[in-house]
Amino acid sequence: MSVDVTFVDSGGRIIATAVVDSRKKRYSGAIDLQCTPASFRRLFEEYEAIVNDQVFSLLDQMEDRINSEAIYACFANGPEQIKELQISPRAGTVSFELVHSPAPQASR
């Protein structure tokens, strides 16, 4: 079953929206980056380039940068902290796992 999710930063600023499905502990689906702030967009594009170019020596460092951003997934029942976030802007895909801790509400 697909669910809508809104990604927010620690200040509640909307980063992106997506429609995802859950398979075991991992969520994945299609992401809409139209409202993504430029700084986050560059970060996700750099991550995608590292993966596509198979520059695996930089991958851990890039994943640490993304994980340090404290991004939350807001579902219908409220926000959840996430980990293992992978966004591919060109492909329009996202995948992540939940950490299960309190998080800020999205600001509109």
C-alpha cells in the first residue's frame, strides 16, 4: 500500500514530498523535488553522481553528510526520524528506513 510522505529538516522546512511503499523495514518510491531548497538539491545530486560514477571511496563520507542533516519523514500519523536516506534526483526515486524517535512538525 502506497503512502504519502513529506520530508522536513530539523526546523520543519519542507524538503520534498514522495509516495512510498514499505517493504520490511525499508520505504521506497517516487519523490517530488520541486520544493527542495537548493542546498539539499545539490547534496542529493552529488550523492547520485557518486553512486552513478561508482566512486565508492567517497560514498561513506557523502552518506555521513546526508545523515547529519537530521531529515524527518512526516506521515499521516506524524513525523519520524529517518536513516539510510537515498535520493536520486534524475531518477526521481527515494528510499529510507525509520529510526523511530520524536521529530518536529512540518511548517507550512
